[in-house]
Amino acid sequence: MITKDFFISYNKADKKWAEWIAWILEENGFTTVIQAWDFGPGSNFVLEMQKAAEISNRTIAILSDNYLKSLYTQPEWAAALAQDPTGNSRGLIPVRVKECDLKGLLSQIVYIDFMEKNEDDAEQELLQGIRQERLKPSKRPGFPNPFSNETKPTYPDGSNNINPQ
């Protein structure tokens, strides 16, 4: 049986996100199963999901409110979690693409977060996350003290000359 690296689990409302993620992964040498590309006309949707879960080493869950409320996506992420309940094999990798309220078991899984990220940063975080790389930023973080951005006081005579003559 042919195995795939990732099963992309998503709700139809998040299809564009799922396709973008699958494209990035395949562009970087990974293999994926995604409904939009792999479940052909006339196939049985539920059986295709079962097959995808069986042949894939890991499941990527595209997190949004639509995903969390869907009856079909719940068994997909639950099956991945049941196969790796401690997360040691990273069998379930959630990717948050929209604001959503995680509850229960799913809320305990560390997710890749695309919120407020541009395309390049999202791609970098996705690849680092699935490769289990450290997520250290490429640029030095700004100093967090809120007073660090204040301008320096000017000389009292109104000029910026600190050494009056």
C-alpha cells in the first residue's frame, strides 16, 4: 500500500487554505491526500476519508469555526489523536487559519498559527512546524519595553543642541 505523508483534513469553507497548504507541502517534497484533488467523482466520500486516514502518516487539521462545527471533520482529527494520544509522533498537526474557540481534547494540541501572518511567514512556520524545527525568528525581536520608543528629551532652550555655547 502506498503511504502519504499528510492527510489534509478541512471543511469545504476552508478549501483554499487546504489547497495552499497541500501545494506548499508537495512543493517541498512531501506527499499529501486532499479531498479536492484526490477524491474522484463517483467515489464514496466516507470511504475515501477512511482510506486517507489509513495511508497517511500524519493528519493536518485546518482549524476554523467551520471545521470545529462540521460533523465530518470531527472523526478525522479524533482518529489521528487516537493513534497518537501523547503527541510523540506528531500524528495530528492543527493549523489555525481563522479565529476559533478550541475546546476539549483538541485545545491541548499545540497548533501552527497563521493568524496575522503574511504568506512568506505562514509558509516558513508551516515548514518549520512539520519538520519539527525550532521556531526562532530570523530577525531579532524588538525590545519589549514600552518606553523604548520614546524620543529623547530636547534641550530646554528649544534647540536640539545639548552643548550650548
